[in-house]
Amino acid sequence: MKHKRTLALTLFLVLSMSLCACGAKEDAPVEQEIEKTELIVFAAASMTETLTELGNAYMTENENVAIVFNFDSSGTLKKQIEEGADVDIFISAGQKQMNQLDINADPAINTDGLDFVLEGTRFNILENKVALAVPEGNPTGINSYGDLIAGLKEGSIMLAMGNSDVPVGQYTQKLLKYFELVEEDLASAGVITYGSNVKEVATQVSEAVVDCGIIYQTDAFSADLTVVDTATAEMCGQVIYPAAVMNGSKNVETAQAFLEYLTTAEADAVFETVGFTPVA
């Protein structure tokens, strides 16, 4: 009899603890997960470090936004957008690539009549400089564009430059024409190597597989390379970065808010540390 009472008491206690546990679970506050808006940003490779830093800061302040970056050459990004890639914002390292997507641009540039730029959202955000960078120690002793041109004419210098479909390569082509050099002749002479984007050119310089490279001032800073000269607007034009929301964006207001953040004093300070000049 005593054994039965003990067993009944044990079952009662187990049942009571289970009910208490269930009650505790029901009463415990449920932490709700924040629903996030994904923002896809296509940006020139030269903005990798600065935009990553600013994107992280923005997401910390705006927990409902998740920014996904795609960094590459502006020509590659433009092609991806044209082929239907999901994108909310495009920031190009040159006007040409943005113009080729903008129905309001000169038809001589937007030859296919593409209409990817959302009306009223395009603006110029930053200016960069076309820089002549050298490897550590500057073994060839290049100190100016004048030295570069003399070396190219002599065939004593190996230069790295961007491909013709990327802005940094197009600025370099303008430089060569300014100094009355023919790119095809230099390539045939074996004194030029190419990179598919500015980061590849910077890597060739960093690894000293070339004597110098023409990149952006900001990429020289990021790669810890020495800049011996920068080009004037007369030599190759201004390096202006346009930004815009794309027509296919499903998050226009969020995209515009992030672009506005990139024009704040906080963002300007980050851009300026690597050599950008804010123009917005």
C-alpha cells in the first residue's frame, strides 16, 4: 500500500513539473525576427573597400536592410544589368557605362536605346584620379608620366593597364593618345600587359611583374602602392562616378535612402580617406 502511495506521489510531481514547464514556455516572450529588405548594389571594383565599410555601418543603423554588393569592372556590371541581373543600384567608375543604360543619354552612346536607369535618380557621386603607381622600391625609377612615356618609347618599361572595355583602360587609352603613342604599336612591342579590372592591374604592380601601372588613386591607397604622378583633366578627362537606381528595382525607396546616406558627411569622410573627392 505504501509503495502504491509513493508511486502515485512521484507521478503527481512529474506531471506538475511538466505542466509548469509548459506554462513557462508559453509565458516566455517570443523574440520576433526582423524582416529584412535585400538591397542589391552593383559597384565599380575601385569602391570595394569603402562601400563595404559604409554598407556595414548602414546595416548596423538600419537592421531591416540587408545589402548585397557585386563589385567588378563597370563594363562587366553594365553587361550583367543588360542581361537581366537583379540589381537595385548601379555605381559606375565612368559615365560611358551608365550612359549606355540611360534612355536619356546621347543616342550615339546608348546605341541600343536601353532604358535601365530610373528617371530622376541619377547623379554624380564621386571623383577619382588616374594615377601612375609603381611597385615597392620603384626599381625602374619612374617618377612621372614623362618618365613613363620615355620608357615606353625606348621599350625599357613594362606597363600594366586595364582592358578597353573598363573605365580605367579607357582613361589610359586617352592618356596614350594625349602623349601621341599608339596602343597597338606598344602592345606589339610587348611593353603593355592588361587587366580585366583595376584590381587586376593593381595586383600586377604589387607583385612587381610590371614596372608600373595606371590605376585609380584610391586603388593605389588600398593596395599600399606608391603613386608617382596623377593625370590632369586635360590628359584624360575627369574621372566621375555616376550613381542611379535601376528601373527594375523592387525597393526604390530603400535604394534611394542608401544613396542619400552615401552623400552624408559620415560617408564623405570614409571616401576621402582613400582619395575620393565627393561631388554630390
